[in-house]
Amino acid sequence: MEFASWVGRMQAPEHYVMAIRSLQQCASTEVAKYFAFEADGSFTSDTVLIVASK
């Protein structure tokens, strides 16, 4: 996820954006590696698509 566009879509107030960035920077090495945090705050996330049919 590109961080700036993500927080923009979520309409996150600036203090939330700052809190998210702080949490990213304080994350353990394992967490940072899993989410592949980038310098600008961008990250990866697991996704799943479930389609139900009759």
C-alpha cells in the first residue's frame, strides 16, 4: 500500500497518521520485515478474495 494515498482514502487525521508512522518505526524487526515497511510508510498486506456461488 502506498502510504500517502492509503491514509488519504481513509481520511485519517494528521495525528493518526503520525501515530501510525510512530508504530511502524517502533515495530520489531520481524513485524517490519513481514509488512515490508518502506521509508515513506508504504507497506504490504495480506489479502484474500472469497467468492461464493451456488
